[in-house]
Amino acid sequence: MSNRSTYSTEILIDYVDGLLDPATEQRIKAALQGDEKSQAIVAGIQIFYEKEGRDRQALEEFLEAEPSELMQPRSQSQEKGPKVRNLTPWIVRIAVAAAVVVAGIFILGRSENSMELLAQHAEEYYALPVTVRGEESSDELLKAYVKKDFDTVLAIAEDVSSKNPEIQMAVGLSALYQDDFVRAEVEFQELTQGKHRLKQQAHWYLAISKLSQGQKHQAIQLLRDHARTATFKQVEAKKLLACLESE
């Protein structure tokens, strides 16, 4: 096993977030098998998301922090001046320790109630990567999603002529947050068929939608596939699946 990371931290965060194209994702997945340092970094990213929520900016600030800053509350750390980039050895040691903790999370997760976990995931706001495209209705829809104005998102969706993965994801998530599961699943199902950076996200939220409606068998099948093949929400999928299968 190598002690040197093959990939940059930014690429590994993209990998965990499910933002890479399928070919690159498969290449990284294969390389991780013999890359101990990258494995540790990926585990550290996953455990950070598990404990702090899926906040990429907070994660990047954590990874850029000076060693002394990690001993302080995050609110104090964020008031510091410019931070040093590049993953240094002490961060790797933290990531390795986090990787060990991951195993404990799975064990503890079995004692948690699946409905409690479901409630957390169903209500968790996903910060969709938004690209302004210059099309008025599309841009208004995406801005409404950023503001968490889900009613407006669903209303504007009818006027959007050219749909893209970002638009479909915003509509699907807005419908999910409004408990309009039928509408949400139309968008998620379509997104799971394509080859784009939001495919894994759509697959995860499709499972959440199924479980929210009490369709446990279908949700379990989706979660099994997700836990086996995805990087986005992989830790959460395994934890939720363990709860469902033990109940």
C-alpha cells in the first residue's frame, strides 16, 4: 500500500460528492484500492460530512486550517486569517483516525431507528451546485431553490422550456421537501437513467422518497445498490440500510 496520495484533495472531495464523470470515478475507485493515503482522506471526508453535515465550504476550511485551529471551536477557527492549502501529514493522521471511527458508526447505527434517520435525510437541504445559464425562467428557478423557496420552484418549473440535470434536481428535491413524492420521483427516475454528475444524488433521493412512502422493500433494494456502487451518501446509505435490515 502506498503512503502517497495519487489524487488531490479537491478531486477526492468531488469523488465523494459524486461530481465526477463515470469514467474518472471508476478510475479513482480502482486506484483507491492501492492508495492508503487517499483511502484515509476519503474516509475523513465522509466522516466529516457525517458529523458536520454536507457542507463543502466548511470541509475545505477544515482541511485548510492550521493544526492549532483544530483544537478550537469552528466558530473561532473561521475568524483566523488566510489558511495554508495542501494536505499536510497531521491532517492525514486525522483522516486515518476518522477512517477507524467509520467502523464504529456502522455498529452504533444499528441501534438507531430507521425512521429517525429517514426524517433527518428527508429534511436535509441539499446545496445543489448552481450554474446561471442566462435563461430567465431557469435562473429564477435555481435562485428560488437556493433561497429554499420550494413553492416558487415548483410553480416556475411549468414555464421552463429546456430542462437540464440541475433544473430537474431542483424540481425533484423541491417536490420531495413538499411531500409531493409522485412529482419528485418523476424527476429522480429520469435523472438515474442519464450519465451526468447528479445521477448518484438522484438515486439516493429516489430511495429516500420510496422509504418516505413506506415502500420499504423498494427502498432497501435502492439503498443496497447505492451502498455498493455510489460515493455520494455512501456512509449514510450503509447506515440506513443496516437499520432497515435489523428491524
